[in-house]
Amino acid sequence: MAVRLRLKRLGKKHRPFFRLNAMDARSPRDGSVIEELGFYDPLAKDESRRLSLKKERIEYWLSVGAKPSDTARGLMRQIGIDIEPAKRPTKPSRAEREAAEAAAKAEAEAAEKAKAEAEAAEKAKAEAAKTEAQAEEKAGE
């Protein structure tokens, strides 16, 4: 089961309140929760009541492969859990693609040239052997 660490929005209009939860990745944003890991109250006056997260449980879920959302990653960074975002594969730029194509083309041409040289050397060797055989035949007569 793939687990995500997401914020679930609670509260009222103009009074946001969020809970950080471990959830099945396939469930909707406000779907069922596996475990509640803390809360975030952005409008709290007291700094100590603004963010409360269970660091040990968050580290457990991260150790078993849970992936935090970008917002959850930012909140975790505030309590000292720094997680690098997953590297997304990037498409090579046009210049990189053209350089790779040019290198492949040059390599193919070099291989073709080497093959042609090897065939020419083999042909020259065969001609020399043929000429030598004719010379021996004439000398033997």
C-alpha cells in the first residue's frame, strides 16, 4: 500500500485549520485516514499552538516509504525533518538531443569507415595472394 502524508483541511470559512495525516495514496484528499500525525493552525496567536507534529511517527512513516506532499514537507522542515523532494526525470533539451544525435551519427560513420577499410585491406590481401599464385604458376611452367 502506498502511503502519502497529506494535510486535511478542517475549520470554517476564514478560519483554516489543518491536520497532517498518513493516508492511502489512492484515497481522495479528504478521504479516510490511517493515522493522525499532528495539526497546523495558521491563525493561532501562540506560536506553540500553531504547529504540533508527532516527529517520531512522521519519521516512522517516512522510513516505510510514505511520500509527503509539498505542503507537508514544508511543515516538517519547520520541526527539523528535512526531506529532499523526489527528482522528476526531465526531458533533454533540444541542444542535448541534437548533440547526442550528432555523436551517434559520427560514431556510425566511423564504424562504417573502419569496416570499409577492413574490407579494402582484405581485398588487397586477396589480390596480392592471387597475383603471387599466378606468378608461381608462370614460374613453374
